[in-house]
Amino acid sequence: MQLAIVPQHRRRRRSEIAAPALRERFASVIERAALDLMDPDRIETLAENLRLIERRRVHHVGLVVTSLILSSMQRSTDTEGRWLDAQRTYEDLGGADAGKTSFRNQVRKMVPAMRELLRRRLDAFAAAADRPELRERLRAFADVLVPDGCAFKLAAALCNLYTGTGQPAELKLHAVYSVRAGGVVAATKTAGSVHDNDGFGPKKWERDALYIWDLGYNDYSRVIDAKLAEAHVLQRLKVGANPVVLASYGASGHRRALVHDDGRPMRLDQACAFGFVHRQHVLDLDVELTDDDARTAFVRVVCVPFGGEDRYYLTTLPREIFTAHDVAEIYRIRWEVELFFRAWKGALRLDEVRRLRHPLSLEAAVTASLLAGTLTQQITVAINELERLAAAEASSP
């Protein structure tokens, strides 16, 4: 695998020397990441601290959790195969022979430990101080955070616990993707009937971070909260949203105040329908938001045509730094979380939970997949850093 393009005027490294060195680096990264997550003795100690086990019996519970995480990265045809994969892996790792029922009981017993392990992993990702700074146009932000939700169909037997929308039972994951961390830094599980907007409520806003969310999170109160916390917001403006428009900006930056002749405030639909805004394809407006608690905030709305339609974005990004086209381009970062969910569903077997009927079995499978996701995230970030260092070494005199 070539990690960098070496300038032609420099002598290339001999592949027989470089390749083993890179393999050793990759192996070290993978080994360190795997042991950080799946040290069986450390997991067993965690289970003891949580009083999930009082004394060690036949099963090594640390190996049970480790095998379940590893099985999340194997391929099979259904959920039943996943449990068999986990038990086979458990025995390959040195675990005692056990029947299917005994193994599943141990898995269910360890759900609180897996839950705590996931919480610690996500907290560590969110708090990591050694993450690389964002580059180019994102350099002004402490981070770019993208909340989103993803639903999974479940067995109808779980409809009382996980009520769906359009189907009897459904599980929804509410996650926050961090561009700087290269993965998810928060994840919660709810019934599918819980709206995305209700599944996202940051305990603390990150100052100078940019939050990007889609139409499902349309909430003026949340925008005002973020602005008061000195965070930035970017979202699509919901159809039918009609904030008060204060001013329109021309291509040269000229500001035109917008107000009715009698002094009444002007709404967005009126300003656009009657031509009070500048006559141009791209609009850049100052608007005023008011929430249910009568709090107000002055933000920005831009309109950028795309694919034959006008797309409106609401944002707090400063006009002096980001043009309307910049705003529309930055919003595309939100696609990163969609790709991440796709990987969760396919590569980590979250698309194989619909046959599970026991709530603890479901939580064990989902949590194991999320833990496997944190492992791949840690490895990816570390390998990207190796690639950056290799490129720097290749370009140095």
C-alpha cells in the first residue's frame, strides 16, 4: 500500500525495506487499539466492580464480551449465526465449552458492563486532546459535530418496548458524529417512535464548534441555545418556516434594510414574493428568530439554487468569512454521518438484529456493534496519522 507520492527528484525507498517497516507500524496500531478495548482481564475487573459477578466460575466474562465484539465484524446470514460466531470465537480464544443457553445467559448478564464500556469509550473520544486540528475552511472551528438518527426494524415481539413508526417494532440510534475525532462521540438508543429532535440534547455545547443538522432537528430554541453558548449552527431551513427578515445583502455586500412602510416587520415569504430582496439567484439575509420562551436571536439565512430548486439554509456562520456558496458547500459535510450509519448497518451487523426477541439480547448485540465501531474508528484515526507522518517523512530533505 503506497502511503504517499514521493517527488520524482528524490530517491525512492527500496520496497523491501519500507514494506516491513509499515507492516510493523500497522500491526502495532491494531494491537494497541484491540487491547485498549478488548483486554479480557480488564473487562472482567469492570464486571466485578459493577458487581455483575461475585466470583469467577466456568465462563471468563471478559472473553465473552471480547468474542461478542469480534463477532460483530464477521459476516453471517442472520442474528442466530452471530451468536454462534461469538460462541465459536469464545472457544477459539480459550473459553470453556458451553451450551448455547449458558453462553447467551452470560452475554445478557454482561450488558451493563458493555454499556459502561461504551460510555467510557465515547467520552474518551469526545474529550481527546490530541486530535488533529481541522484544516482549510474548517480551521476556524473547534470541531464539526453532526447529530443524526438511524432506525432498525425489530421483531414484533419487542413492540411494547421499542414502538416503531410504520411498523410494529423499531430501534433508533441517535448519534453525534465528530469530524475532528473521525467518528461518533455520542450514541443513545430509543424506540423508533422517538423523533430525531427529541433524541438530541447536548448536555454542554462545545464553544466555537460547528453543529450541522438536517430538517428533523428544526428547533429555534436549540439554535438560540447554541448561539448563546458561542457555538455555530448550520441547518436546512424547513419548508414553511417564515422568520422575520431584517435585511438583504447584494453581491457587492450592500445591505438593504427590509421593513413595511408602516414599520411592521417583514416575513420571509413576503420579502421573496414581492421582490423586496435583491434580484439575484443567491440570497443572503439577516433574520430574527423567536422561540416559545420569547427569546430572540439574529442569525443568517442564505438561498443557493441546486438541481433546479432553491435550497434555504439557516446559519450563524459570519458573512465576512463564509459566502452563501461556502455555507451550502459546508452543509455537505453532514453526509459523513450517513456514511457512518451505513457502515454500522452493514459492516458491523446492525442490519441483523430483527430476529432477536429478548430485550437484553438486543441490547447486547447493538452495544457490541457500537463497541466494534469504536475499535475501527480508533484504528482508522491512527492509520491516517501514520499516513500523514509517512508523507511528511517522504517530503523532508
